[in-house]
Amino acid sequence: MRVKVIKVKEALIPSGLPDIDWAFNPYVGCQHGCIYCYGREYVSDREVARYWGEVVGVKENVVDLLKHEVKHKKLGVVGVGTITDAYQPLELEYELTKSSLNVLLGSDFKVSIQTKSDLILRDRELLSKYGNRVDVGVTITTMNEEIAKLLEPGAPPPSRRVRVLEELSESDISTWVFLGPIVPGLTDDLNTIREVVEVAANTNSELYYDKLRVKNFMLMPDHPLYRAARRALRYRWGRLFKVITEICRKYGVRCGFGLDYSASVSGESRGVISLDEFAKKH
């Protein structure tokens, strides 16, 4: 693992994500090294992109920049960790996320955090203090720890992520589960989906889901997701999304699309499919 200490010119970047005004990423790259992560295609540092999960940039001046920017930029919702995990292991040493949250929340911004790490529980007291302006999402692609290790080799196992939802929910912090990306042949089966929905139900969390969004690096024959990516290009996502919605309804979980629905099911039939029919096809 190689760490690059870098300086940046901006801390808060205008966001194109739904319901997020600003994107904030205290690190460039991510130690979790998830094999599906699109982040490598959106970082300007070519070394970080090429050696995703092995090289991470630490924005040493980002907190000072943030202290200046919060005085001048319009109040809104800040997405923390939009192309990196703000609670990756390096955060233990550098504490950029913790320091930045103090600045943002102390300046009346709202924050929406997405993570795979139970390190966030270190900041439970801070998040609870500003609970009315905080929500936390935890990505759970599957509860199967072997498959999770394959997809997300450097991330904490699903069981530790569940603990995050349990403890933050108990602190009256709004929580949500991100079921995504759904990988054809690995995490698109009924059992996987039900287990993750059950987690959302048991922790009073909402659930958002999204398909595997195929990127160029996945279509290289030596990439571990090559076959899944090719299958994803012709997958009938609209039918799967109907099934997820039905399972959520049965468990009393509010759910929705992680990103744009129309882009996810373009050109597909959106007819309703029963759970039994879906199970027979998968």
C-alpha cells in the first residue's frame, strides 16, 4: 500500500447526484479495492486509477480549504465519500473525515455519508449530536462473506457493516442500505436480496438498489467480472427491480433506485414478474 500526500484546490465540488448538492472526498482512491468500483474512472491521478486499492492520495490541505469554503458556499447537502470511502483504514491515522465533519456540521451543512466501514462508529457521538442533519448509508452487496471478500477485498465483512446500521439506528440517526451493484450470477438471486432487505427491515433503514454499471475496465478479458459485465449489458434489470420492490413491500421496507431508473432499464419490458417466476429463471 502506497500513500501519496497531496494538495488540492477545492474541497467541496458541485455534485450531479440526486439530492446531493456538494461532493466531498478527503482521499483520492480507496484501500477497499472493490473490483467493481467506478471511482478509478473519475480520478485525475493516473497512478491511483491504475493501481486501484494499492495507491491512495491523502488530501493534506482539505480541512483548511473546507474551513474557508463553508463561509462562502451555499448551504446544502454534502455527500461524503462519493468516489472514495471516507472511512477507509487510512482515516484512523489522518482523521480527515472526522475533522471535516466537525467543520461541515458546525457550519449548518447537512451530510449524507456512504461507507462500508465500521470505523464510522468512532464518530457516533458527533453524528448523533447533529442527528437531524445526518444520514448514513452502508453498502451491502451480499451477506455472503466469501462473495463479499471477492468483490470488496479490502472492506470490512458484511457482519460488521450490519453492526453500523444497528448502532447508528439506535442513536436515532437516519440510516439506509445500498444494495449495489447487483452483479449478475453472484448477487442477483432471491436469497441474497432477501437477506439484505431483512437487514434493512431489522435496522429501520431505507434501501436503495442499483445494477452493475459496466465500465471499460470490466470488459477486459482478464478482469474477474468480465463475464458478469457482459451479461449485465443484456440483463433484464427492470424485471429484477420489480422483484426487489415486491420483497421490500413484504418486509415493510421503503426502497427506491440508487440512480436514474430510466437509464437502468432503457429498452426493457417493465412488466411485473412474480417472485416464483423470477426464482425459476435464476
